Amino acid sequence: MSGLISGYLALARWLDKLSLAICVTAGMFLTGATLLIVVLRYGYGAGFIQLQDAAAYAFTVLLAFSLPVTLARGGHVRVEVLSERMPSGYVRVADTGALILFLIPVFALMLYAYWPDLRYAWSIREASLETGGLGGLYLVKTTLPVSAALMIVQGVAAVVSSQVQKKGEAGL
């Protein structure tokens, strides 16, 4: 395996670990914030808009970063009814084709289409729609294109590692 390919795969693994750490942190914060919101609301009859915004932001971050984490672990959805009846190499070929024909172009289109909205959100430093809510909504909106870029990175890594694995099996 060439140095460029192994370097790319190492970068993809590092980005996956970072994404996983972000997911774990966001999930833990979301759990704690939701518990605190419920206790405040039903135990003390008090609301806390900033905490509710923070929980919503954490949920958005968790959802956005869980996509590339799932893809890196091969947890994406397949139509198993077809693959059960096909030869063993079918899944690898079907996954590679789906990644090249669908995943990479769709997420590249998402990056392209979302960019003007993101640029506008950053230009006005968009904040929560709630009165007294948290600022920084533009930072949360940034997770969508970052997630799309990470999906492309993980998709390319899956295709490359599949091809490397295929060559390794052919050389045996």
C-alpha cells in the first residue's frame, strides 16, 4: 500500500475517532441537560431557555456527527434481501458502487447547496430564535457541512480500503 493511501486511511481513522468523541460528549451532555430540564420543569416549575437550547444544539451535533461514525463502522443500511442470494463479493461491489454513485455526489451537493445559508448565518452571527436563548446557532449550523465533508472522507476511505483489501485477497 502506498504512503499516500495509508496516510489518507490514517487521517480517516483519526477523524472517525474525533467524530466519535464529539458524539459521546454531545450524547452525555444531552442526557444530563434533558434530565436537568425535566427536574427543573416538573420538580420546581421552572424553565431554563438557555439549557433547552443547549440540549437542542447537543442533539443536532450528535445527529450530524453520528452519520460519519456509523459509515466508518459499516453500519449503513443495506437491502439484505438481495445480498443474501448473491455471491460473496456482491456486497463489496454493491457498497463500492453505492458509495461512488450516490453517497459522495449527494453529500457534495449538500455542501454546495448549503454553503450560501451557512455563509449568511456566519455573517449575522445567527443566534437562537427563542427570546433569551443561546447565541452561536451559526456554529451548530456548521456541523451539517462538516458532517457532509466527513461522510465524503469516510466514503472515499471505505472505497479505498475495499480496493486495498480486494488486491490483498487476490495476491494470496
